[in-house]
Amino acid sequence: MARMKFLCDADRCIECNACVTACKNEHEVPWGINRRRVVTINDGLPGERSVSMACMHCTDAPCAAVCPVNCFYTTADAVVLHSKDTCIGCGYCFYACPFGAPQYPRVGNFGTRGKMDKCTYCAGGPEADMTQAEYVKYGANRLAEGKLPLCAEMCSTKALLAGDGDIIADIYRERVVTRGYGSGAWGWRTAYGETVSV
Amino acid sequence: MIKAIMARMPAILAVLVLFAFAAPELSAQQINPTASAVQEEQLMRALQSGEAVSGRVTIVDPRAADLIKPGNKNWAADHGGMVKTINIVAILGILAVLVAFYLIRGKIRIEGGFSGRTIQRFNAIERFGHWLLAATFIVLALTGLNLLFGRALILPLVGEGAFGTISAWGKIAHNYLAWPFMLALVIVFVAWVIHNLPSRTDVEWIKQGGGLFKKGVHPPAKKFNAGQKAIFWSVIIGGVALSWTGVMLLFPEWAGSSSDWQFYQVIHAIVAGVLTAIIIAHIYIGSVGMEGAFDAMGTGQVDENWAREHHSLWVEEVKARENAAPGGAAQPAE
């Protein structure tokens, strides 16, 4: 099985936010929730870079470690998913996540956050694949259709890569060697304990 | 022709000079952009723990601007490591100590036996405050411990669906019962603080080990002995710490940044574990551990012999007050 990862080539990202929009549209994500976002570092300064970030589907995911009800599980493709039926909206995963991926439908005072929502790597949830029940809770299950996450698929500059970690690392490595520079595989060290060495 | 060129020489020179100055700027635009590209590694190195690599986002939620917060993993590790360890050691430790104490010392009996005469030890308000505090604390402790250990202990027994339901109700109970707990804390504090100020009798009580370890030893004590004072102040200080951090956890907007919230959460979980251990000892000595002790909080009336053995100075105070009262206390006809 593949070990699915995201890799954002910050030297290609033009902060068009199409990945954010595509994600929201594909999964009909509720208002106020952003499964993916684009953050611009050093905005307006020399060396400015934009990075598209979502759940990185960590190795030994900290969200899964702190969850009091054990609602997280890792698929055979190493995608970190969760069950909204079990989730109690305690907020622990938000505070454990290094990438700000877990989101809640409400502000969260007095424990009224609601069920947590996050990037599913377009792989749905514990319900049967491609059913209405799965779609309502988690959005589309593109992986079950043999497709990759839509954010990466429709990225106009191919900055955002999704797929098997070894393959996308090779693509990135080749790019860096060819053009002679690269600002790194953002978040990899934190998520996977390793980075792409060129 | 040459003359014409010579005539225009200053202008040509000026153009050449301009080119000479402009040329470096042109080449500057063609430099390798990697020279100044922001590297993740250098940003991460500059980070202090708990801080974030942040930028600008076009999303309204300002928290979305934090790109990477590696410190969050430290909190996750503390939560699963230190916090759980402290709770396990505190609770299993106190249970082991109590079992050992029971096996060695046994139940502490009233040496003079029941006298049949009782003295009022706690009035209705004191007992209401105590039991409100006790009932809410037990539910809060169990639902809190469920968040730490439920997935290891209860989940395998009842299955995912039932455990999710239990935990969801547990969370609601925890959030709402926190308020009567805080009210009870205030009642208990107001009712008993005057009796719990440290005094010289406490020194003697502690020197004699409270008479806990030896039969026939009963150091004098007023309404509360040094051990009970220790329980009282543990409950007040621990309770206030739990209330304060708990309210911060309930209202993350008041807590400040997410590292502040994490700090409150760690304090909350550690104080809760230690206080739970103290309360287990308190429950033991107030029930199976000591003959006649439960009546104090049960009916509010304690046996006179029990009171003389454990709170000799307090009994004298009560008797003196009864005698001083006009007409004396109503004495039953012999």
C-alpha cells in the first residue's frame, strides 16, 4: 500500500487559494470551516513564500494520541480519519495538532464546539464508501473512486502534490535539482519525522 | 559625421553612464530567487517552544495564520505521558497505602465503646455543603478520569458506540456540575475556615502522628485536627485551582493563546489526580477506616466517646458552651 502524503512546493505556490475553494466545494464544507488554507510567510518581504496547509496525516498522529474517545484511525494508505459519531467535541485534537487541522462548527465556549471536522485526504470516513451518509459527514470519497485529493489535482502550478510519499518526494527532489533551489517540504519534519533531502 | 557625434558626445556619455548604473539592477532581477527564499528549517530553528511559524491568511479566523506549531506535539506527549503517569501513581499509590494501613492497623475503634450519648458535630448547612461538594466531586473525578483512562479501560468493555455516548454525557455532566461544585466550595470555606486556621495544638498532633499508628494515643484536637486541616486546605486550594483552570478550559477565549489553554489543561489534570488521591484517603478514614466517624457527616451527631478520643478540646468547648447557656442545655430527666 502507498503511504499517502501532501507536499507543498512553496516556490511554486502563487496563493491563488484554488485548493481552498476546491476543497470547500467538493465536500460542501460548512461555513467557518477550512479544511485547507494558504498561509503566506514573510508577506511583502524578500523571500516571501506561500504554503498550502491542511491535515498532514502524520505518522503517530498526536490528535489520535490525545483523543479521549479514540475516534481516530489510520487507513491502509496511512490516511488519518476520524468518526464523527464517537467524537465528543472536547477540542483536545485541535490543541495537539501542529498544523491547526481540526476545526469545529462552533466557537467552543462551554464545550459546544460540535463534532470535529478536518481534511480526510478525500477519503471519507468510517461509513461505507461513497454513500450519502458518508458524504454528509465527511464529504466526497475520491480515493475510493481511484482519484487523488482534489486540492492537489486541480492546483494550477502543481505546487501542491498529493500521492505516495516516495513518489511525490522524488518529483520535488527532481524539481529542486533542475531549478537549483527549494524552500523545503513544509511540515514534513513535524509530520513524518523526516524531510526530503536533495 | 564625426563632428556630429562629437557634438552629441555628452549625451551619448550620459546614456552610457546610465547603462553602467542600470546594468547591476538588471542583473539583480535575474538572481537566483533561492538566495532570499524563506526556509522552513531556519524558521523552525528560530522558534521557541509553543510558538508558531505564522504568516498571513485570507481567512477570517486568525488562528488559521499559524502554519506550524511544533510545540503542540509536546503538549500531546505531556498529556499522554507525564499527566497520565502522575494520575496513575497518585491513585494507585494511595490505594496501596490505604490497603497496607488497613491490614496493619485495622479499623480504628472507639476505645471506650459507644457511650450512647451524642453531640451535634455538623449542622444541616455544613452537611449540605459537604455532600454537595462530595457528590459533584465524585462525578467530576470519574468523568475526568474517563477522559484520561476511559479509552484504555472502558472502551474495550462496552464498544465504540456506547463509549462515545457515555463520554459525551460525561462531558456535559463535567461542564455543568462544575458550577454546583464551585458553590459548595464556597459554602464549605465559609462554614469551616475559622476552625481550620493552624494553631499550636496541631504541632503536638503531628508529633504524635495523630494517634493514627498506635492504639491508645489520642493527641488533643479542637473541632478539626491537623490531618483534617490538611484535607480542608487541600480541598480549598486544589478546588480553587481546578475551578480557575476549569473555567479557562470551558472558555478558551478567556484563556488566551492555545499554549495558555494547554498550560491550564495540564495543571487541571495534575491537580485533579492529586486531589482525587487525597479524597480517596479522606473517604477511607471517614467510612470503613474509623468507627463512629461517618456519623459526623451522616446524621451530624457523633458519639461522645468518639468525640472525646478524637476531638477532646472541642468536646470541652461544646460542654462549656452548653453550661454557660442560660438555663443550660435541656437535659433529659434521669
